[in-house]
Amino acid sequence: MLISKTSAWKNLQEHKTKAEKFSLYQLFSEDPQRAKTLSLQFNDIFLDYSKNLVTSETMALLFNLAKNVDVQIKAKAMFKGEKINLTENRAVLHTALRNIKNIPVELDGQNIMPEILAVRKHMHTFSTQIRNGEWRGFTGKRIKNIINIGIGGSDLGPVMAYEALKAYADKNLIFKFVSNIDSTHLVETTRDLNPEETLFIIASKTFTTEETITNALSARQWLLKKLKDEKAIAHHFVALSTNTEKVKEFGIAESNMFQFWDFVGGRYSLTSAIGLSLMIAIGPDNFDQLLAGFNAMDQHFLKAPIEKNMPIILALLGIWYNNFYAAQTYAILPYEQYLHRFPAYLQQLDMESNGKSVTLNDEWVDYQTGPILWGEPGTNGQHAFYQLIHQGRKMIPCDFIAFIHALNPLGDHHEKLLANVFAQTEALAFGKTKEQLETEHVSTNLLNHKTFLGNRPTNTILIDQLTPFSLGELIALYEHKVFVQGVIWNVDSFDQWGVELGKVLAKNILTELKTKNADLTHDSSTNQLIAKFKTQKPKEELT
Ligand code: F6P
């Protein structure tokens, strides 16, 4: 049965008519304990969700929705390795990668932990060799530049986490990330680098992704142009993949390959071998701390009661706005420069996981699923798009993420940064009325323009400090939030069929672009675009 047909859902629909009249100003005035009641501390993470359009009745109905779909039973099934990715018939075991107590996890009757630990040991050894200069380039020079070539989950996780944890990174090494098939990305990234000092990490779960393989082949050419000996490849290329055959075909020795497995989805792969560039940057100990943070949140998610469970609460609030207020988007607003790629990372995590229309029971849904996620670090966003969040017609629930201690304290920058976080959520919640403006003698013609209606929902996630541990917790918080929403919408959060059609069409079109008199049988628009490109391209480039 579709979730929209259940009484738990219908009760929320009914409650929404009451909720239309909620005023955050009133809810706070009536209950001096509200902030305390609607907030939660877990380890070093404090979540204040009191500035949401909810009462205890709303929360009870939302908790009931979660119970109704057995969220935590389903979570346990995932952690235990049940094949919950039905459309691909796969287990979903990214949580085993951060199972730091090494508790056996069985898949098809076999404990997968020894394999996971063996790869991690290989990563430890290799990272240490790069960091201490033991691993040398082909001409004997020390490796200084590390370039991760990958896309989607094989790029966004490593680049986001490297940027987030730059404060902990080895400053003698330079890290770069190439993802786009646009040659500019690779050309600009390698422009001033010496191939003798450069290591390429080719990150691809499938090792068939066109962008990554094209970039990797061009990187190979760039390297060989200078080093002129195929033997150099073994010193300058390593692969992170599940596909040993393809890695070998590319010319990378199995000993230079770091394995992962089908039970790790691309967007959930940061703590697998895909995290190699990060481990080289921050060192194995800090990487272990990251895993410990992930694991702490995993345990909280599994064990905390629904009413005190951070990922579940965030998920339910998201459902409340997405499905009952028709909010189309939500914003992730980290007030931490180091987290500048976090919204982009979460975009893949959330939108590739839950941007679905068919349930696990093969029915078309009649409700909204995954929201559009976007965001930029504060305070930059304030001077760009916050106008619309404050005074536009759309409801945009926001997550504000901030840290109590700065990693680079400088004068009163941090107090100013945090003052902005607190001010923004206050302004969004309570706004400013016409009456208030009148007491300030604002001219009549500007009264409406300067009115802030308020009542705009936000969560504030306040963390002690950005560390490998807290980053692990934070990522896992969102991973599990996405999981819970997927369970409620009953979609397969671990497949991504929606990326396939474009890939297939591009392959056909590529042949047409390269063939002189190709017969174009697309619609008239696509034919016209292809023809226009070809008429402007020098004829000798066509075969
Ligand atoms: O965009 C589709 C996708 O399959 C993502 O899910 C994945 O993270 C990305 O491509 C890269 O895939 P691979 O790691 O296999 O190169």
C-alpha cells in the first residue's frame, strides 16, 4: 500500500489544516521550554529544531509515521547485509566500512570484515609511503602532487572531505580533483605540474565511467609524454575500483589497485578505498577518527529511540515540509568555509538516492519524493539568495550548520560568523511586523517592503569543532536521514537508473558527431543541434 493511503499519513494531512495557523512567534511565546524540548545533543553535535512549524502533536504524528514503516527494523536489515537494494539485488553495507569494533558482518554466509580490513591496511601502508617519501616517482623524485580522477561518488566524497579537513592535511602535498570530461578540467589541473612528482588516483567503482576513463587515458598520455616509458605507469597510477579486469586492461597492476565491493554504493563510498586521497592528505590516524565519527552516528541511529534520534528527526521534518507543505527544495547552509563542497556532496547523496517515482513494490507514487537540495556557505549566501528565503513566496526549509570553535581563529571573525547564523534563524522564524516598523517610524511607502512575515522553518546544527570525527558524524547524520526518507517513500535509495538514458544516448550521438555523413534520425531539435556542431567543425576532424 502506498504510504499516502495509510492512516499515519492521513492523520498528518488532517493535522496540516491546523498547522496552517501555526505561528512560531506564538508557539515560542506560549511555551518558554520550547527550545529545550525541541533540541537534542548527541556527542559534540547539538540539534535545535525548535524553529520548525511543529508542535508536540505534529512530532507525535511524524514519529508515528516512522514507526508505521518500521524504520529502525529496516535500518537493522541494512546493517546486517540484507539485499535491500532490490532493483540491483545488492546488499547495502557502507556501514561495515566504519564498523570499527570489527564485529563480523556476514554477506552470503561470509564475514566481509577481513577483506575490508585488508584493503584498509593496504591504504594505510600506501598513504604512509607517500607521506614519508618512501614511495617515489619513476625518476626517483618524491611525489608532491596527488590527483584524484573520478566523478560522482568517486569525486564528490573525496573532494568534499579533503576540503573539509584541509586544516589536518599534510601541507607538503598538493591535492587536486579532476572529474569533468571537459578537457579544461584536466588541462588546467595539470598545467604547472611536473609528471615526475605526480600521482594519479583513478577512482571508479565500475571502471567504465566515460568521464573517468577518458580523463585517465589523457593523464596517462600527459605522463608518458615526459617520462617516455610505460614502466612509469606503475609508479604514478593507482586505481580504486571493484573491477579488477578493467583496471588491469587499463594497464594498472593489481598490486596498485585498492578494491571495494558492490555492496558499497558510489555516493556512500567515502570510507572505502575511494577515500585514499583523503587518507594520504590527513594521515591514517585522522582517517580512523573519521571512521569512528561515522560509526558513532551509525550506532546512535540504530539504537536511540525514534523520539531522540537525530537522523530520524531531520528526516521527518523534511517529510513534513516536502509532502505536507509542498516545499520543493531545501537549503544546506554551512557557516564554515571548509565545508564549501558539502552542499554539492549532499546533492548527490540525497537527489541520486531519493529522486525516484516508483516504489519498491513497483507502484508509481502519488506523492512527492526527494527534494531539490542546494546551498552555499554562509555568509556568502546571505548576500546572494537569502532575500528570496526571507521574503520570497516559496517555503525553503534550511539547515544551518555551524561550529563553536574556529579552526583558524582571527580577531572576532568567528563571533561575527556565529552572530550571523543565530540572527538569520531568528529573522526567518520571527520576521518583522508592520507594527514594529511603524514604531520605528519607517516611511509608509516602505512598510510592506520592509515587512518580514517570518514563520520560515530552520534547523540549527551546532557542533563543537570541525574535526575528522565530527565530519564523520555529520555525513552519517545525512546518510541516515536520506535512508529514513527513502523508507517512508518506499523507494530504492540505492539504485540510480535515472542516470542511464543520457549515457546511452550520448554514446550514439558521439558516433554521429565523429562520422562524416551520419544518418541523423533524432527529433528535429536534436538533429539540428548535431548538424550545427558538425558544420562548424573542421571537416578533417570527421572520419
Ligand atoms: O552518475 C551515476 C554514477 O553511477 C554515480 O552513482 C557514481 O557515483 C558515478 O556515476 C561514478 O561511477 P564510478 O565510480 O563507477 O565511476
